[in-house]
Amino acid sequence: MKLLTVAAMAFTLLAGSVNAAEQLNAYSIMPEKYASKVFAEFTKDTGVKVNFMRFSSGEALARLNAEKKNPQVDVMLGGPADTYAAGVKEGIFEQYRPKDSDAIPASLRDPQNHWCLNGSSKIIYTQTSG
């Protein structure tokens, strides 16, 4: 449950990027049973509904690459670091620094603000708008 609490807290930091939107679209590499709990906590804390689809890391990265010029999701949750390193290299993730990101220790976030850890190995990134 600690991982879920930390994940929900880190995901909640993304709420500032939602603006007036009432929902977010997400891909999750995190197993569905955990992702659904994280997203439910996010919705409870922010009132923002999260629509998500669960994929393996390779499937998610392939989809994001295919959607590069017409992104279909706002955020991706979970997965190994090499997936995100490849996505940054391909230019499919944008930099984002949430207003309250100072609450996340510097050792747990990318200096260029492409990602932040939300537990032992799960990472959050935002996708470019094209």
C-alpha cells in the first residue's frame, strides 16, 4: 500500500497540468490492479477522472511512437527506466515540472524534468503535444 500511496501522491502533482480538464487519458505499464488504485486515489483527491489502458513497456512505447504527431494520452505510469530513456531519446516525452515537485527529492527526479520516481522503480512521464 505504501507504493500506491507514493504513486498517488506523485501522480497528484500532475494535477496542475490538467487545467480545466475533467479527465486525463493515460497508458499504464504498472499492473492494472495497482494502476486502478493509483488512478482512483488521484480521482478522489482531484475530482479528475482518469481513463487508462494497460500495456507492456514495449507496447506502450510503440504506441507512443506511432502517436507522436497526434498524442492520445496525457501521461504514462509505471515501467522500467530504459523505456523512458528510449522515449526521451525519441522526443516523445515533454519536460514538466509540477508546482509542488520540490516535495520529491532531487535524487528521485530527472534534472531536465522528464520523469520522477513514484516508488521503488515506477516512473511518470508526460507525453508531448506534438
